[in-house]
Amino acid sequence: MKKLFLFFLALTLFGAEPDIRVLVEAARKAWDVPGVALAIVKDDKTIYLGGHGVRELGKPEPVTEHTTFQIASTTKAFTSAAMAMLVDEGKMNWDDPVRKHLDYFRLENAQADALVTLKDVVTHRTGLPRHDLLWVRTGLTREELIRRMGYAKATASFRSLYQYQNLMFTSAGEALGRASGLGWDSFVQQRIFAPLGMQDSSTQYVEMIRHNNMAMPHVRLKANPWGNYDNIGGAGCIASSAFDLSQWLRMQLAGGVFEGRRLVSEKQLAETHAPQMVNRLVSPTKELQPDYTQTSYGMGWSINHYRGEMLVMHSGVLSGFRALVTMVPRLKLGFVVLANQNGTNLNEALTNTLLDEYLGLPKVRDWNAHMLSVVKQNEEKDAKEKRDRESTRKKETKPSLGLDSYVGVYREAAYGDVKVTLLDGKLRAEWTKFQGEMEHWHYDTWRVKEGGSLADTFATFNLDDKGQATRLLVLGQTFLRQ
């Protein structure tokens, strides 16, 4: 009955309403995704809310509007909204030095370290690249990660370039947690989830897995356990449902007001939606989104221009889950698309399909077919690169030294120690919680065969002028032998 009411409400608001269920099922079939949850908001009303498919392959439990998914980087907008609340209260300012609120925060580049502000860390302009391997299932705490980032190498000069960086948002979350006196998790629960009635949502793994209506993440169409991503905090650890996120969108589109109660000022919320850094349109975005004419980053939101319409949006990716939250501010229109399949672009394809419908635009593309074609091309490109690398392998070569001469501890300031050991005549690499056997590739290069973040990575030993292994190049970093 509820869905029928929403359907007729949508007819009243838009006239000829597209058959949403048909569009979702077409996308789900095209992308082979087990389950999808969708919410559509217009003019402070939720006009569509529902689940499609199943929570877990091989089991009958359906996805509903209250099924929880890990929403990954769409968490960032919660962090920036929470910061906006503290700016309203005078407890923070966007241009505050980060260390005013988080005393142990540092950056390796001296200029950046001296000048870095809260706005810098939530607009991805510190000069640091992702360094995501540091946090993904390493078991390092938020504070440990932030302290390690003080040693991480930048790849661009300060404030010169947009470079997406998760751990800067983790830092912002911890800073607002201290400024509020509540901690990031409690602040988000008390000041956002509770007033919006987001009862399905949580920030901590122990709470997430207690929920009795969970979508299971899938990788290669195989269900996996939920991952514990508590250590990423304000950058990406929230779990939520389509229902809860529809409430969140209503507040965002209403300029900070929800059911007559103001949660955040319109001015400071609008600042999070405003372009702060230009984000150059490059592959693969350019191929996937040929109708984007401009893309930039605000604070926890991307601002994209799609066929003449400004969108404020953010995607989220965690192993086995995809999320996309999109707003059309001019029309007070918003979409939430959640999926429980790894690496899918269903969210973008379905959102574009819905945008074309609701904006009344000519349907110039089948977005599922277009994006599947781009994905296939990229997969073929990746496969060719692997074949090319295999073709350059010099299989007849041997290591320069006896295997025991490579054994030791190799250290990098941010990444810590890689321990190389010898077991049953084979080298093994250990880093944080991961370890794997090393297969000789050629010369002084090995490929790590398994071991989480180490799996399928190449490790190369550098020798000094005395013929001793003194450096190990792995994980994109240079580790010095201790």
C-alpha cells in the first residue's frame, strides 16, 4: 500500500511517471547485481522507496527500503555537514589550522604542514595521493593512521591539484570529534542520525552486524562477510539504508531543515556544496560520463554538470558494496542507489537513466549498454597490460644473491616494516596483518602470490655497490633495510 501511494504521488508530481521497477530490474540484470535499494526524493517528499533483488545470492530474503549497506565514501558528506554545524556554533572555522583541533596531525611537506587548514583536508588539496593501502584491513587505528600520514610522501605541491585522499577526511572527522567533545561517531549519531530518524544507520562495525536486515557484499557473485572499516571513520565507515538516506537527502535539499527543525544553517551547508577544487575530466570518468562538461569537488560532495544540469553527488566503494547519492538542487530532486556487488557501475548507469527521465531529456544512450562497453574496454586494456608484462619477463634469469641474503626487515616511515623471511626454500613477505609467498619473477624482482594487500604485487630488491640488498621497492614505496 505504501509503495502504491508513493507511485500515485509521483504521478501527481511529475505527470507520466517512468516505470521505476522496470528500469531498476533492467539495470540489475545487465550488471548481474544481486540486490539494489533505491530512493527518490522530490520537493521534500520521498516519491519512490524500495528494494529489488535479494540480500544474498542463493537465499530468499529480499532487499527492502530498510536493508543496510555499507555506504563507503558517501560518509564524507556526513562529516562535512557535521563540521558545518560546528562552524555555526563557533567551535570550528573552515580556515582553522587542523592542529588547532587535532594536535598530532602533521604533513611531511614543510610548507603544507605549516599552512594546512580544515578546508584543505576536506577538499583533497594537500598534495597527498590516496595511500589507501595503509587503512584497508590493516588493523591500524585512526590515530595510528593519521600519525603515519605525517610521514607519507606527497606527489603534488600544496593546494595545486585535486587528489582524492581518504585519510584526510579521517583526520577531519577526528578533529570535529575533539572540537565537539563527543567524538566523531557520537556526534554523527546524536546530531544527524537521531533527528533525521535514521534508525538503520550506524558508524561502528559491532552495531552494523547486529542489524537483522543486512545486504551481504558480493565479489565475483560470491557473498563475503562484512568488512570492519571503523578505522577510516569520517571518510567512509557508515552503514545505512535507502529509507535513512532519503531522510538525509530531504534535509540536504531543504537547506538544512528537516520537518520544521533546522539542523544546520543554509549558508554553511551550501558551502559544502560549493565548488572548491577543479577536478579534471580524465579517464575513466570521461569515457563513462561523456555528457559531463565540468566536474569539481566541494566538501564531501562532487559537483558535476550533466547535460546542462548541475548535480551535487558522491559515490562510495567498499569491497562488495557500491553507493551513489545524487542531488539536482535546482529541482530539489535526489536519488539514492545502493548495490551489493563489487566493482559495478550499475549505480551510475541507473542514476543517469533516471536523470534523463526526470529531467525530460532526449534518451541519446542506453546507459547500461554504454557503461558496460566502457568497462569491457578497460578490462581488455588491463588484460593486455598483464600480458605485456608477462611477455617482458626474463624467465631464464636468477636472483643476484642467495635467498638468505634478502632476508631482513625493510622500513618506510609511513608504511612501517616489511619483513622478508625464508621458509622451506622460498621467500615470504609480511606487512601489517598480511603475508604471502614470494614467487621469483626475474633478476631481483619477485611477485607476492597472496596476502591481502600484498597479493599480486611486485617486490624488487636494490643492491648497493657492495652487492648487498639495501632497499625493497613494494606497495609503491621504497623500504630501507634495517
